[in-house]
Amino acid sequence: MPIVEISGPALPQDAKDRIAKKVTEIIAEEEKKAFKIDTTSITVVGFRDIPIPNIYLGTKPLAKVLETLPKP
């Protein structure tokens, strides 16, 4: 059983659900290719919420980096 941990800023539950579903699909597809059998993959996806002020890109806090990005 694969175990995946994702650390990052807090996400809404629906985003976590979509990410976990996609991760499970990708792992199942890779297992199918590797083992040449189609199995029902059970994957544990854990999320660790880290406050944005604690995340740095290089020497800058993530919040400051996000402020410099162009707005969509």
C-alpha cells in the first residue's frame, strides 16, 4: 500500500479530495504497468498543513513571493 504525504499551505477539503483521487489514479496506473495486472490500488494520502509564514522559497517567505507574482 503506497503512502503519500503532502506538506504545504492549508487546502480546502474539496481540493484535498481531488488531489488524493488523482494521486491514487496515477499510482494505480503505474502499478498496472509495472506488475502487468489490474489491481485495485489502496493509497494513503496524508496532508500536513504548514502555515504560509513558515514556508520559504530561497530566503523569502512564500507569502512575499506570492505577492510578486502577476495576478490572473
